[in-house]
Amino acid sequence: MTFSTLISAAELAAHTNDNNLLLIDCRHDLANPAAGQDAYRAGHLPQARFAHLDQILSGAKTGSDGNFKGRHPLPKRADFVAAMQALGVNDQTQVVAYDAHGGMFAARLWWLLRWVGHVQVAVLDGGVQAWQAQGGTLSTETPAPTPGNLQEQSPLVTTIDADALLLNIDSGNLSVIDARAADRYRGENETLDAVGGHIPGAKNRFFKDNLNADGRFKSAQDLHTEWSALLDNPQTAVMQCGSGVTACHNLLALEVAGLPGAKLYPGSWSEWSADPARPVATGPQA
């Protein structure tokens, strides 16, 4: 089997005995970094491993130049590949990432594996809740993984840094989409970053707008319609959020919609707003 965007709970249940399947639990709480691992210990999908957002799916917050790179910068590729190997990922492994937050954190692992060239990675649509709703059980047994042989390949995704974004925000060459909630986009109720607001010219598409009320992704057709109304060309689009995590959810939605090619700005608002020389906009979407 090869799943490269989403996998339903029913599809996963039909493949649980596949030798090349590996489940990775990505549950997390931005306000309580220990919550994800606590939830994993309390009960996870059988044979699932755990990947912590801060420890595996992110890198050092300060770059080699001494500058702040955001709250969840990308890890070094070699470090991420080594972490995936330690969890048991091989070059042919079908990875299924899941969380309990509509894919909010699982999409980050999905994007990172594509960043190192791994095609066979999907997000469990609806997460833990969908798994349990269709009769799936949870386990408290922690598997002992056999180290994998995942090797870095050519990336399947692209990024843009703050300097390149700053050079282009007034050119009309890029469409920037902010995945945060509308109030934080407007500069209101900011609790995670020191400065409220958004990148000038950015449009707002809250990542939860990709989901139905049950926490599953909207249909490919609905996502295509909604995103096409927002973007003229995904190839010139940049996805960002607070720290580069939920922007990956929008990138997954675009992939599901058949609109690939958008870039990730990894540092996102947390990096952008840390430099007072960078412009800041507030208020509703123009």
C-alpha cells in the first residue's frame, strides 16, 4: 500500500498487519509540552511510536548566526532522519502519523518526511477519535523498535526564509497564507508570541477550516473549491502560521485538494515578529 496524504481509520484497520506499516503518535499541547507523551503512555494505537514536537519535529530555536529562528524551527535534516531511523522507519515504510487534534501536529511529521524525500507517509484522518469510533482499541504497551535504514532523498517540498519573504512581500509575486485563528491574525489575544499581528499582505485561512465538524478533512472537491478562491496559483504561495506547525496542515489540505507546490515559511510569525525591523500589519484581512 502507498498512502501519501490521508488514510481513513477503516483503511488503516485493513492494513494493521502489513509488515511495512509504522504508526507514529504526534499528540501535543503547546501549553503543556508533556501532555502528548502522557497521553501516549495512557493509551495509543497498537504498536505506535511517539514523536515529540519539541524534541524530534523541531530544531534549535537559535541559529548559527545567533538569531532567533522561531518557536519550532525545522530540525537539521540529518538529525531528523536519525530520529526516524531510531523509531524504525525504513525507505519503504508506510508511515501513518496521528494526533487527537484534527491533524494539527501529525501534519508536521507528514511534511517533514516529505522534506527528506519520503513519499509513503499519511495522516490518520480524524486521528485517535476516528480510530476509536470505528472500533479500534488503544494499547499501553510501548514497542521496542528495530532501527530503520531511512536515507535522505531529494525533498518533495520547498521552503522560503524570512529574508526572501521580506524581499517579495511587496512585489505581488507571492501569496502568503496565515494558518492562525482570525483573532491572532488580527493581532488580538496573542498569547504565544511577543508581538501581535500578521505579515503585511498575508491572507488568513485558519487551519481548522480544512476540517468538517467531526475533525476529519473536508472532501478533496470542497478543499479545491475553497482554496482556489483564495489562491490563483499554489506554486507562488507561502504557508505560515505561528511557528511553522499548523501551516503544514494547510499544505496537507492543498495536497489533498490537488493543488500542490506551495512553500513553507518555517519560522513563521514567531520568527518574523522577533525582528523589529520587519513590518507588521494588524486588523482584519484586506
